Amino acid sequence: MKYLQLVWASLARKKTRTLLTAGSILIAFLMFGLLSALEKAFTAGVDIAGVDRLVTIHKVSLIQLLPRAYYNRIRAIEGVREVTHATWFGGYYKEPKNFIPTFPVDAETYLKIYPEYEMPPEQRTAFMEDRTGAAIGHVLADRYGWQVGDRVPIRSEIFRQADGSDTWEVTVRAIYRPKDDQGDPTAFMMHYDFFNESLPDGARDTAGWYVIQVEDPDRSAEVAQAIDDRFANSAAETKTSTEKAFAAGFAKQVGDIGAIVTAIVTAVFFTMLLVTANTMGQSVRERTNELAVLKTLGFTNTSVTVLVLLEALAITLVGGVIGLGLAWFIIFAGGDALRQFLPVFYLPWQDIAAGGALMLAFGLIAGALPAGQALRLRIADALRRGG
């Protein structure tokens, strides 16, 4: 208790300086929290990618469509357990600002390959049996207040029906939740057959990409090469990679988020470390005679050293905890608006734990030099300088 009283008295000695230092630490950990959530948003697909899944896209670009006839040809390749396909729909609800990640899928095979999309059995059955049905993520349902049985018009910026309409009327039959909340909770899945039959004759029977489940993950590279070899020199050549590599490549189209976050956080924390160390060093220099008096009163060298370290830790922990807490609040309060574009946007517990470890580490590092000065402080020399 005596240490806490002394630490508080020391920090309160120069209130403005203490507040400014704590403020700089607060900003550092606020940025750490927000950037951690941003990195999670861009790398979530990489983290949850199945080790036994491959993705086949058009060799030219992801936006180029592949023939639906490739389905059976891929299914016949040795080492392939299951195949499904999906197409980017470019969907929105009523107005373009209400963007919804919509995918016409082959529902039976898609949910077989992606068992992490969990939904009540009766809803799953209803979705399978209704060709105009849809399965949607729980976050999407909460955002628009949709419930099972609601009739929803979904518009497309890419496709048009044979009659020229850009709107598909579907019925919400299932609301899914990703297993362990480690997937996209905002997707809108509709039946491919319903979508395909409504298109003009020349636009039918294509798919955006194929997802292949392999029998042996150790043979993924071999199976991927076999798929690409099968369609080599065709009108629509393919590029096949593991789902993890595909997700990582897709994320890096906007830059190496991990490297960017690391660079920014490193720069911010280095600056924070200098500020805190300078503050503590100045505080110790101003209190040289006071520390000498403490030693005179019976405080050991170790006690005085611990006191200085506790001051550095206290100011770092106060600023850091408030900063991380503020980051969590911003993500929690404003996350819904961002989740329209970044479905997985939250502050992971492991990053919170890492933030706590960083607070302790930087507090100790920042206080190390001033604590060393206090440890080596000789009573007579200190009192002479103080006088």
C-alpha cells in the first residue's frame, strides 16, 4: 500500500505532464486496437480457410466466368471428393448503398463443403426444398430485421433477367451462424438454378469459381495441377490454388495489411517508448533528493528501484487500458456500419492479451533506465546536488 501511495504522489506531482504522457500512450493503444481489428477483417478468410479445399478461377481474372460444364469434368479428376460452385452477384437491397454479398450457389454441395455455416435443421431443409429460398447470415438478418419467411427483393449491379429486370425476389428460409463466429456472418446465399434459369439465353450456365474438396490435403498441389492441365489451351483456362492461398492473395490486392499494421504500430510504440522514458527520466532527475531521503529513511536500493518501475508501469497501464477500451468501444459501437464492407470486424481476445503484454513490456523498458539511475543513486551525492 505504501508503494501505491508514493506512486500516486509522484505521478500527481506534475499533473499536466502525466496526463500528456498517458494521453500519448492512450492514442498508441487506441491505434493498436483499431489496426488489429482491421487486420483481422482482411485476414479472416485466410485464418478459416479449409486445408482440404481448393479454389478454381478463370486464369485471366476472378471476374471472368467459367463454364458450368466444368463441374463434372472437375468431379471426375482423381483425388477430388466433392465440387461446388458460386458466383458473385453484386447484390444490394433497394439502394446501392445497402450492399449485400450475394452468391448464387449449388446449395446441397456448397453446404456440404462448408459445414461451418450452421443453421437449424428445419431451416436447412426448408432452404433446400424452396428453389426461390435464401440462407442469410445472422448479422445481415439483424441489420435489416429480416426473419425466416420474409420475402426479400435483391437487386444486382451485374446481372439482368431475361425480361430486363435487375431484381430477384427470394424468401428467407434459413439464418445461419458461422461456427465459433469465425466466418462471414453477412452472406446471402440463393439457389443457382433459380438464378440461372432467369438469365437470358446467352448468359446462362456459367459460374464464378469452383470450390474443390480433396480427399487427401497432402495431394492438394497435385490435384490443383491436374485441374489446370485438364483445361489448358481451352477457351477458359483455369488457375487453381488452395483456399488459403486464394484468400491471402485476395486480401493482398489491397496491400499486405499485416506488414502495414506492423510498421505503423512499431513506429507508434517506438515514439511512445521514447516519450514515456523521457518523462520518467525527467521525473527521477527532479526528485533526486527525495529519493535520497527515502533511502535515508530505510528504503533499500531495491525498494526505490521498484518504486520507479511501478511509476512507469502505472502510467503505461492506465493509458494503455483506456486506449484499448476505447478501441473496443469504437469497434463495438461503429462496427455495424463497417461490417457492411468488412464482415469480420472485431478486436480478437488474443490481440487484447498481446496489448496487455505490450503495456507491461513497454512500462518496464521505459522505466529501466530511470530505475537504474535510482538504484545507483548515492545518498550523499544526491543530497549535495539537491541542496
